[in-house]
Amino acid sequence: MADEVQYTPRELLVVVASRLIQDGESVFVGTGLPLVGALLANHLHAPQMMAIYEGGSIGPEPTVLPWSVADSLTFCKAPIILSMSSTFGHSRAGYADIGFLGGAQVDMYGNMNATCIGPYDKPQVRLTGSGGANDMASLCQRIIFMGLHLPERFPEKVDYITSPGFLDGPGAREKAGLIGGGPWRVISHLGLMGFDEETCRMKLLSYHPGVTPEIIQQFTGFELLVDKDVEETRRPTEEELHVLRDVVDPNQLFVF
């Protein structure tokens, strides 16, 4: 039997993220792994994907992996260069299909916290805050969260809602007047999660190689629903790893 293709946990996260992007979609990318995942999708199966960068560029063709969403490299061959406020206006107009977010916590309803751990007025840890995350979570059609999978990072209820998910359950987003579709997928180093259509609660869609649903539940601070068709995450292919390592991130800025 041929040797299995070897990959790192970060490479798996990026590959899973890239597979969620379809050709022709507009993607509000973020710094780090989401940026790498979007560019990987663009090279592999989504040549007409349109990337939106918070710094103001839309649809660029960077020849070198940008360090951040405000890097001047993100303006390379961009057909549209706007201001930061204009890119969020682009989302408000309904043109952002996917938005990538991260944070310190995500709860059972997909609410995200990047503000503080503990009470807001007397926090144990003060974090970086919203930036444009609240706008993206409120306006993009689908939100993908990426982060480590630990009980304290997946609590039943976040300490502070920096970016709204389904708030406290079905109908809450609509009542709050949020136009975006809300959280869609959660990618962790243990598995891929989605959200139940009726209850809006997080559910396991696939578990990464070497992991089981039972292990993932042990690392989750609430009862995680399990999809009836739950399966093992497909391993990265040789082609995906080749493009990732040799084309998208050859200097290992974010993936190693």
C-alpha cells in the first residue's frame, strides 16, 4: 500500500477552508489561515472567486502572499480599490457571500468573542476587540469561524458577543435586524461543524483523521449535536498540498 500523504494540522485547516469556497463567490478574507485558504481555492477550483480585503481592494491578483489584509500586496492588479468603509458597504449591499472570522470563543449558537475573557467591566483578559468582525458577522451571507478546539474556547455561552451568531436561538437574528445569514461553518483542529436548521445549534459534520466524535465532545463546553451523516474529513490530496506549499505559501508565512 502506498504511503499516505503527510500534512500538518494547519495545512489540514487551510485545505478544509478552501473546499468550502465555490467558484464565482465573493469572499471577505482575513489575515492568516483564512487568507491562505481563499488563495488556495482560487488556484485550485475557484478561478472566478472574488476576494474582498478590509484594506480596500476587491479582486486583486497578488503575486506574493500578503502579510495582512492591509498589506500593499493586496492591491496588486485589483480592478477595484476603495476605502475600508466602502468594502463594508459592499457587504451591506449583499455582495459578500462568505466572511472568515476568528476569535477567543465561539458558543453553541455561533456567537463569537474577541473582546474579553470574564466580565466586561472586570475582565481576566482584555482582547483585541471587534475591528470589522461585527460588520462581517452581521452582513455577510455565510460566516466561517476558524480556531482551536478547547472547552474554554467552545463554551455554552461566550463571555461577550463581539460578533453575532444566532444570538439566543431561532429567529433572534431576524428580530435584531441582521441581514446576513449568520454562522455557517466552524473549522477547528479537531473537526468541521455546521448549524442545525431548526435549533440553530452547532453540530458536528466531520471529524478529522485520528479523532472521533467522542473526543471532540470532550473538548466542547456544551452538548454538540452530531449530523446523521457525520464522517471523517477527507485528507488533503497531493495536488492540494503541492499548490499550498509551492505556490500559495512557499515561504511558510502562515502554514507550517
